[in-house]
Amino acid sequence: MMITRRRALLGAALSISLLATGCSGSDDGDTGGTAATSVSEADVTAALEAGGNITVWAWDTTITKVAADFQTKYPKVKINLVNAGTGNDQYTALQNAITAGTGIPDVAQIEYYALPQFSLAKSVADLNTYGAKSLDGTFTPGTWNSVHAGDKIYGLPIDSGPMALFYNKEVFDKHGIAVPTTWAEYAAAAEKLHTADPKAYITSDSGDAGFTTSLIWQAGGKPYQVNGTEVTVNFGDAGSQKFATEWQKLIEKKLLSPVPGWTDEWYKGLGDGTIATLVTGAWMPSNLEKGAAAANGKWRVAPMPQWEAGGKSTAENGGSSLAIPEKAPNKTLAWAFLKYAAVDEGAQTRIADGAFPATTKHLADPAFQGKEFPYFGGQKVNEVLAASAGQVVTGWSYLPFQVYANSIFSDTVGKAYIGQGNLTDGLKAWQDASVKYGTEQGFTVK
């Protein structure tokens, strides 16, 4: 399974016309528009026994076996599994279906950063109707927070991306580089490596919105504050500036490989040691195993470098939820599938297929933590990643138009990577453009 984080590849942004098109009604959908204030477990059981059809939009390949197993367990239910595109491609298709009022799926995979755009528009259902509140404590704090808007719950987490340092031990050993525990040590390692081998870089970074916000998140930054349609965008906060100052040094010294992520050249660099580390989400192991097979046995995983010595903080980087569109045709069966995929047997099925869990039960499982990874020299990688999941800094928010904001990253912050200004200037330009757009879409932005 290849789980990639697509934020850097976003194309045209979703329109906030969702605010206008998604806010009508709260019907259950199963009975042709009959209103429902709550759905009991007995109601769900009855729906499964009666059967029916549901359409699931998801690009994650682990959902394929989950859907097949669900149909085996509940033979009267038929699932139409559709890959409507990855990330923004699917979001655009979903918005178009919502706007048209036809072709709306019963379940949609939506990444955490994009979920607020749909929840604010009331385009996805509040899952408290189905008792989702009772699942409090089931998921890691970072992922559970990501599917909330106030007291409302708009999706169930299906995976998570707590960050860690993936590094090529062979390269580090060759050049006598110690595993960095702070970002200052990471910068020193970058310089030592590139001096010893001008063809080698500590990592590649040509500018990525998700990576940038994740490092700001870890640094304690809170550039986005959201209260309904009232939004604050401020990259002048301490965490944002800490990132900008330190990462700018790596750019100015040309210590970052300019090779774009997820390209053949990028995987080649990860395989031959010319890209020596990745600081990324816990979903990365299977990507390295399949995309950089030449480095089999050479990579290891360590805790994410800290902004302050002795710190123990991290951030999320990627991850998705499953949500139910408000106008889905068969919402009760959709909920049954959500719970199966995110909490019950389907969660274990996805983990066995390479997904990194969002559920605390699975993260704490000794069998999960004790798994040895041959690609990583037999290391019990999940011990490091599970610890990271419990160290995600709290209080982070995404914009209700984050999809759009990410789409303009390369035209603002991205310029710093090609020598046009610096990261501080780029963040200010990103802030200004986001404020302008949000204001134009009817938000109160400051």
C-alpha cells in the first residue's frame, strides 16, 4: 500500500460556495428525507439486516479489503467502492455532487486538513446523531481533535501521521553523524554531510504546505484560529517565526536537496543515500519499502528533532477520516461501515495492510509495537511511532479554506526556496493572500 501525503500536489482549490450549497436540511437520508435526531444501535442493526446499497468514495487502497470483508459479514449490504480521485480531485468531485444534489456518495474519505471546509458548510453529517460521542478516548487526541468542530463530530479517523525522523543509518555511520535530537543538531548534521559529500543532502524540500504547517505546529505555533466563520491568520506568532528563522538557514546554505517529493528522482535519492533523512508521518514505512527498495536494511526511525533540548513534542503530518455527506442516500448503513472501518474489524485489517492506526487500542497492542521491520534492520519501528502519537502538540486548527490556502503555497512561501525573498516574507505573503481570499468568501478574517 502506498499512502502518500498529497498536499504539495494540490491543483485548483475548492470553492467556498460550499457555505451556500451545503447548509440545508438534516434529514437522515435513509427514508427519503425523514428527519432524525438520533440513530440507535438497534436502528443500525435493523438497517444491516434489511440491507441496501452504499457508495464509498476512497482512494486509500486498504479500504478495498475492508469493503469486501464488510459485505461478507453483512451479505445483504452491497458496497460500490469508487476512487473519485486523490485529495483535491475527490474534493472537487464531491463539491460538484453536493452542489448538483445528485451522485452524492454515502461515505467519503476526507483528509483532516480538508474536513473543516466541508463541516463548516454543513456538507457532512454530525456523527453525534449516531452516538459518535461515545467513542471519545478511542482515538489519539490529535486525530480526534481533527474531526471535531466544537462539540460536533464530522468524521471518524482512519489513520494518523504522527511525525518522526526517518534516517539512513549507513550514511550517518559513514560520515560519523550522530542522530540529531534537536533542530540545531539537525542543521549541523546537514552541513557536515553536505561538506563531506556535496552530492548528499540531509533531506529534500522544495516547499510543501503541509510540512511547513506541521513544523510550525510542533514549534507551538497557532497561526490559524477559527470560531465558526470568524478566522484569524497570523504567521507572526512565535512558533511560525521559530520555524522560519531556523529553516531559512538551511535554504541559504543550500543544504536541502531541491528534488521534489514523490518523484522517481526523489525515490532514487532515498535509495542511494543522497537524501539521508525524512521528517514525516508514521505512514512512511511502506512507501520507503516499496519506493526505495535499494536501501533495504539501511534506514532507521528516531523521535522527531525538538526545538528545545529535552523536549518531547511532535505534530501530525497527513491522515484521513471517513465522513458521511449530509445528503447521503443511506446514512445509517454508511455509519455502520464507518464504525466497522475505523473502530471494529476493519481497523485491524487496514493495519495489517500497512496503515498506521489512529486508535489508542491498536497503538498500545504489544504485537503492533513489537513488530520487527526487516527494511529498518529489524527495528521495532512502531515503538517510536506510537510514542510520537502521544506527543502531538494540542490546540492546532486548520482553516475552513485550507485546501485553497495550500494551493497558493508555492506562489507565496514557495518563492523562498528559489531565492525570491525569505521564509518570513513568504509566510507574510501567504497570510495576506489567505486573508484576502477568506474575506472575499464571506468570512470575517483578521
